[in-house]
Amino acid sequence: MGILSWIVMGLIVGALAKFIMPGKDPGGIIITILIGIAGAFVGGFIGSFLGIGKVTGFNLVSLLLAIGGAVILLALYRLIKK
């Protein structure tokens, strides 16, 4: 995937992670995109480690792995910022 695809997927994943874990977080849309992009990496790493799969493009497994990673990162972000 190209950089633009990562940004678009990061925006989608970050928004979905924010929808799953609503709350007041500092940072706005930029932090949401960055958490989404990083979540895709974390989700891909966890998926590869567990043998589930990896983030390879816009498909359902990749999207779910990326959302899972973004939710994990959002929870860690909230713990650190608290």
C-alpha cells in the first residue's frame, strides 16, 4: 500500500476505534489518523504473531486487525495521558 492508502486507512481505522471507544481525547484528527496508522502496524504484527494474517490492503481481515491495534493504542494513549 502507498502512503496515501495508509493515511486513508488510518483515518478510517482511527475513526472506527474512536467510535468503539468514545471519550474525550486530546489531539484531534491528526492524532486519530496517527493512532489509526500505528494501529494498523500493531494489528498486523499481532495478527502475524498469532497466525491470523496481516494488514495487506483494504479487506475485512486487515480492517479488523487494524481496528484492534488502534483500539489497543487508543487505550494505551488514554492511560499515558491520564
